[in-house]
Amino acid sequence: MSESEKKKAQAAANKPAVFGEDIDLNKYVGAAELPPYQPDPSRLPARVKEDMLQSGVILDDSSQRSGTYIQMDNAPIHSSIRQEGIEVMPVSQAREKFDWFADYWWRAVAVDTDKYTAGVEIGQHDGYFIRALPGHKTELPVQACLYLSKARLAQKVHNIIIAEEGSELHIITGCTTALHEDPGIHMGVSEFYIKKNAKVTFTMIHSWSPEIAVRPRTGVIIEDNGVFLSNYVLMKPVHSLQMNPSAKCVGENATVRFNSVLIALPGSNLDVGSRVLLDAPKSRTEIVSRAITTGGNITARGYIEGNAPEVKGHLECRGLIMEGNGIIYAIPELKGTLAGIDLSHEAAVGKIAEEEVEYLMARGLTRQEAAATIVRGFLHVDIAGLPPMLGEQLKHAIDTSEKDVM
Amino acid sequence: MLEIQNLSVTVEDREILHGVDLTVGDGETHVLFGPNGAGKSTLLMTIMGFPKYRVTGGRIVLDGQDITSLPVDERARLGIGMSFQRPPVVRGVKTREMMEACLKEKGDGETVTNLAAKADLSDFLDRDINYGFSGGEIKRSELMQLMAQRPHLVLLDEPESGVDLVNIALIGQLMNDLLQKDCPMRQRRCMGLIITHTGHILNYVNARTGYVMIDGRIGCGADPHEILATVKEKGYEECVRCLLRNTPEGKVC
């Protein structure tokens, strides 16, 4: 990391984020005892493995994954690969190994975005580096888990993901915690670089607890014919989550799709958006958000900006208020800067339509079965291009969360 | 047997049906005519049990059981099925899922794939229910779901509206299948009550009796083809005059 980045970070150390509650970082500690490295992750305690499994990270059967990275609190405890052409390692190791590493460090996310990016730069606790070499495609997903177990810890990670030309990377990331009553904060910077004709699917399942604050900061750069598919599922209560990943299409025909499924249980405060800049001709995007509240608050944002000829973008935000005093605030935004672009959005917030419930009841479903069927349908987003295994994982995560909702 | 006895129904505090009597025997198909706003759909929705349609008098009896106060789903499980005139779109819920739920109740060996092929809807199973369906596709989908449900009493609200002439034959075929028209009358158990505006469907489905409903009252139990011919020739004004002669108050509401 350069001196200028350090200086920028220090200057932004107290800069609040544009959106979301301003978290007092002084409440948290920056360091904890380093956990031991674990060459065989299946030997981790059963409770830890169960927590991770809830977020889609499988440790008992490594044959289901092309590679694995696990970080506990502020240190990596395991990284391994099972497929040639795929690299998985701690970011600290990648920095030592590759002389070009600096070309990808703070290039997709600005170090001085806010105090959370600055905090990651100043007190970084490693993170994962995942790369597919040119032309290589993951046969099975790579998995990564960022696990928070120490009370009051501020976990600060910086991840780099690179899909070289013509490669394909499928990644499943689970972020979870052992903490149930103690506070903690997860601050994660993720920078994605999708080269020409490459594809990345990134499925992130968050499973936090009611005292945790979460501030991910994500930037994605997509070159010609590159594809980035992001699927985000938040299934458990979280004290405060604010994220607004930003993707920039710099190559012709680049494609981005953000899907998010958010469930705000009582006490949860979510401010989640996606932002796409269509800066290259014929680039396109779709942002699809599904939000359900059973008492928590959700701000669902979406922003698409069209800055090049023949770009196309659609934003769909739908919210369902189940009961209680939950609030859903949908903010779809479109900005076009030249003629010939095609941007659109649709947003709807409401309760389950009684007419739909009664229609299903007329087919013999009980009221509860009808409502559950509608909620399940609402949550399941059709995701083109997702490998079947990840699709199953996503479905499982959503089915699990459906039980909390109903 | 379905027996509607002196049924009065209000919707949002306005009385729509005023003492309707109607009996449909096992295996019989009856047809209901009437101008817009006469209360035909209200009658079907009330038989199905939708809470918006509040029964203020009379009762509905199915096979000897008073079902007037049963909820919709229990009526469906007792064997009442309905094809809606304008069913809602249910986003995210696939047609296949709906079919599987309907079949689960019956488990008579029929498969979703077979039924979809019969209704020419094989490519629609993985689409959200009614989302982006044309008028004809909606009607076929409704009948396909009913074929999975296999109700004992079939309520069809304008099954031919919005259907082109090519598709109406298929609709008729599905209705005949549903109403067991290939069985001899003695063995047929399925009852049907059909609302039709145009009467086109009578070219494809045999119905025993027709009625005209005017302003929430039923009159003129007669051959449905004769009723249709009268309506075509003289309009519903003649039916109003007929009802005026036959209602005790001497007036139609």
C-alpha cells in the first residue's frame, strides 16, 4: 500500500458514510488474539461449522468446492485450492507473491470513501484473494467465510477478486458470527476485476445477529463482454447493515446483475442498494431487489446511470410488509446522459394481496399455505447463469429464511 | 347436488342478490345468462365462499351439507372449483407449483405434464401464474388447474371471454373433460354452473338448463339455446318484463 493511500485514509478516518447510521468505531477494539491456522477445516468445532454451513460454507466435504478460504476475526485460518488455474490465498500472501498486486489495490473502491474504507486501510486484518487464470473456469464454486467470534471486535478485511480473460469464477461467500448478544462490526472492502470475456457469479449469504453492525464496501470493474452476477441474501437479524456495491461497465457489452433478497426481522435496520454505471457501449444491467419486513426497517436503493450509446438497464424493487411497524423505503434512481439509452424501473411496496391469497385458497390451500406460497414466490428470484449447485444453495438459504418470516 | 335457497348477498353494504333459488343436480350443467351487473359473478363468488360476498339470508347446501359459512379453502376441499373471469397474477409462484398443489389434494395418477399438454400450456408451467398470459391462455390455465383439482362442482365465470375462435374449441373440449361429458348421465357426478355472455360456449358444451339473472334475481329456467335465441332477438328487456310479471312485488330492484 502506498503512502498516498495511507494519507487519504487518515484524512477520511472520521468521514461518515453517505447513507446509513453513523457507527461509532471507538466502541470496538481493533485487535484480538490470533486464532491458530487450521490445515483441515473439517476439524473446526461443530458449532463453528454449523454457523458457517448456515451461510453456505461447507467444511465437512471439500469435494464440493474448488477452493476454500476461512478467516476468523482478524486472521486467515485456512486457505486451499482443489483446481488448477484457480488461486485462493490470503490477500497478505498475494501482495508478497505478485509484483503487479498494487494495480488492483483500491482501484475499484476509493480508499477515502468513508471512515469504514479508511478504517480497513489503516487497521486491515487481511482478507481473501481469489483469481481465475486466463481461460480457466471453476468446475465447482470457490467458498470463502468471514467469521466474527470475538466480542466488540471490528473485523476489517480487504478482498481482491480477479477473473482473467476468458475465465469463469463462481464464488459463494458466507459471513457469519458466533456472537449472539455481544456487539461487533464487520467492515469489508471487496474489489472485483472482470476482464474481457470473463464471468463471475458471486453469491453472498449474510447470517449475523442482533448486535452486529455491517459495512461492506464493494467495487466492480467489468471489461468487454464481461459478466458479473451478484446474489445477496440476508436472512437473520442484524443491528445495522449499510451497503451500496458499485459496478462500472468499462467494456463494450459488459453485463451486471445484482439480485438481493432482504429480510428485516424486528430490530434490524438495513440500507442496501446497488449502483451501476453503464459507461461503455451496449453494456447492460438488471438490479432486482426483494425486501420483506416483519418489523425491521429497510431502505432499498437502486441507481443506474447510462453514459454510453445503446446501453440498457432495468431496476426492479419490490417490498412486502408482513406485520408490525416495519418500514420499507424504496428509492430507485435512473440517470441518463445521452440519447439512445434505455433505462427503466419498477417499484412496489405493500402487503400480501388478499386477492392472491383467496385465489390460492380457492385451489384448496389453507390461508397459511397460500401466504407461505406467495412469500416463497416473492423471495425466489429467477437467476439466469447461476450454476445449479449455487442455485440450490441459494434456494436452501431462502427456504430457511422463509420460516423466520412466516 | 347443489341447492341455493333464498340466497341474499351484500357486497360493501349493498344488496346484490335478492333471494336467489337454484338447484343443480349431480351430473347436470346449468348456464346463467344476464346483462352486466346482474349479479351472476356475485352468485359464483358467493358459492365459492369469498368473504367480500356476505350472505345476509338463505343458505347454500352441497350434497346435503350446509356450507354457507365455510371458508373458501374448505369449500375447495369439499369439491368446489372455480374458473375465474379475471384471475390475479401471482408473481413468483409458478403455474407448475400451483398444479402440483392442486394434484396433491387428489393424487389420482394424473400428471402435471399430461394436463399441460391437454391444455396446450406445456411451455407455461414455469411461468408465474397468469403473468403475461393472453386472454385465451388465462382461460386454458384456469381450466387446466381445475382439471388437476377435479372438483365435484365446477363454477365457470365466462370461460369463453377473450378467447379467439380457434381456441374456443379447445376450451370447450377441456370443459367437457372437466364436466365428464363423455360419461353417461347416470354415472356422471360432476356438476357445472356456467356464466356466459355470448353463448358461444353452448356450441361446444351441452347444458341442461339455462337461467336469466336480472338485478340479482333469477327467472326463466328453460332450454339455454331458447333463452339465447330470445335474448339475441329481443334483448334482456323481454326478460325484465317477464320477471316483472313473476316477482311478488311486481318490480325489479
